[in-house]
Amino acid sequence: MNEMKKTLAILAILLAGACQASAQSDGTKHTHSSRKLIQESAAIHERAVIIDSHVDIAGVQYAAPGQLDPSIDNPILRCDLVKMERGGIDAVFLAVTTKDGKLIKQDYEKAYNEAIGKFQAIHRLTELHPDKCALALSSKEVESINQSKRKAIMIGFEGGYAIGDDLYNIDKLYGLGIRYITLIHNGYNQICDSSDPLYTPDYDKTIHNGLSDFGKNVVTRMNQVGIICDASHMSEKAFYDLIETSKAPVIASHSCCRALCDHHRNLNDDQIRALAKNGGVVQLAVVGSFLKPIFPEYYKEEWKIANEIGLPLGELRSMSEKEREAYLPKIDVFKKRWAEYAKKCDAAAVKDLVDHIDHIVKIVGVDYIGIGTDFDGGGGIPGFENHGEALNVTLELLRRGYSEIDIQKIWGGNLLRVWRQVERVASK
């Protein structure tokens, strides 16, 4: 597909949805001016390298033939190759997560082996569809794959638990394609403390009081091999220890601003300033509860709707494609009812995501912002439910006066800058 045809295809698919989002955000009707902004949004996505820094994968069934196929417009996935093309997304970090256990060698090994299966699933995606995507192992490869009109697939590792107590595992993870590690997930591990202790009730809140001594060695080794350090999910003390220890810029791959939404997963203004001084990037998550305070019943309603229509919401991603076909009509009903409920209760939407961008620009500037949707792991808001709707974000940025250069930085340029600097530190 040439550039003009690709632009027209994106416009045709998104025109109605983008115009609706624009009209809802300021109460006006669709105008010639908004049509022009839509065209400009699509053109920017053509010229820029658009990157999402955080998408979760379900497990070893990911990209397995007849199971969870990301090469099609999959109704279960918010990120797949078709939706990426529709929304002009060029590159994505697919995040591997593992189930954490006790701080003992046996559980470390179990988590590491679980991770291996998920790494293999991501590699399988690129091996089965080499005409559509390729594994990117460096910042330069992201750009070269983009130039070949394919999607760049990168691998992140959410939670350093599976590193165990052996620093050599970091080298092995790098060899498997890992290019960032979120040092902690939910609960505590051997590396550092979490922003949320509730997931590991066996441990005291001050198990490390920040980064452990081993955690500091982990950060140093990550710097040496060229893996980006990710501060999402860290406790505040661990965050500052990371900033002090790392010789390379760090990122928060999927976090938002606590000043606008007081959630433990978000960064306060002083943390954002420290991250910017470090040269890093806050990759804003597209998670409603991170963007806007909502009442506790909001997510309960999601499961209530699913139960009412007989949709086994928690089991869909582990089903085969054939098993899932029987639920497609119910999936459509669920999506419509959930969207109606979200609209009724004034859930977080695209305008709220861009409010967080505005806030970071106000305190540190546009060079320290990116987007890490957390799709297929909790992310998705009205107007940006999946990658196919990414132009709605760009449209809202244009409406607020952001330039094309600003938008290119937000949608991937800032993250690539950090990655290049991490590579330079490793090469010394």
C-alpha cells in the first residue's frame, strides 16, 4: 500500500470516530476545520515513528496457530497488527510478565521458565509474519523496520523477579531480545519495593526501603548491557534510588500524573522533575483509573455486564480461536453496553489523557513525555479503546495547539532518544 492509499484508508476508517471524539470534547459539531485536522493527524502518523511502550501479552498461546492470533483484527486484542496499521502505530513493546513467588531459588526458576515461553511467543509472531513485522533489537532497527513498511516489535519485561539472584540472567534476557525491564511489578521482589504492597502481604512495607543492594547491582548491569530501566510500579523511595544509581536515562513505561489522579501507580510532580533531569521519559498509560478518579463500582460494572450476558470475560484470551468464535456476538453486545456505561458515568477519555500530557509539558516541557497504553493489560478508554483509534489522540493534541514536532516527540521521538542514550552508555 503506497503512502496516499494508506492515508486514505486510515481516514476512511477513523473519520466518523475521530469527528465524534472531537465534537464530544468541545461540544461543537463536525466542521471543515475538524476534517482538516483529521487529515493533518493522518499525515503526521505517516511521517513520524509512532511507538507504544507497553502492551501486555496473554501467555504462551499468544501467536500460536489457532489460538490468540495478533496478525488479524482480533476482537479480543486491543493491539494486533491490523489495528496497528489502522491507527498508524509503527512499533510496540510487547511486555512479558510472570507470576512472582517467594524469594527463593525454586520460585525464581519457575518464573524464569514461564518467561521463556512468552519470549518464544513474541518471536513466533515475527517468524510467522515476516512480511508484516520484525523484531527490533536496537533503536536503529526500529527506524529501518518502519522504513520497510513493517511493524517493529520490541520486548519489555514487566517485573524483575525472574532475574532471581543471578546477574548473568540479565545478559541472557538481553540475548533473548529484552530491551527494557520494569524492575518491579505488583508486590515486592528481591530488587526493590513496589508502589503497592498489598499484592505481597507476607512482606513488610519496608522490606528494602527502596532498591536493595542486589537491585543496585541489577541496575548497573542493565546499564552495562544496554537494557532500559523502567520505574513503573516502583515505590517512591525505590524510584529515587534508581535515578541516583542509573548512569543512563530511565523511563516509566506506563504511568501517569498523581497531581491529576491520586493513584499509587502515578508519579508526583517532584518525581516527574527528577525523571526529566535524568533525561528520561514518562510514558503515559491509557488506563482510566490512572487518568481520572472514578468510583469503586466502575470496574465492578464491567464484570456485572459480562455475567449478565453470559460472557466468560476472564477466560477469553486463553481460548482457541475456534472456541472463541461462539462468543463473538456476546463480545459485541458487551462492548456496546460497556461503552454506554462509561459514557454515562463520565469515565476517563482522550481529553483526560491529553490533560496529563499538558500537565507534564507545564512542569518540565514536551521532551519528557511518551505513551505506553497498557493495552491488553488494563488499558483502553473511550476514544482510544485500541490501536486503531490512535489518531484520536493526535487530533486532540492538534486541537490544543501542539506542533508536529511536539507530537512526533510524544509519540515516539522522546523514547527513541532515551534508547539511543542507553545504547551509548552501554558501549562505553
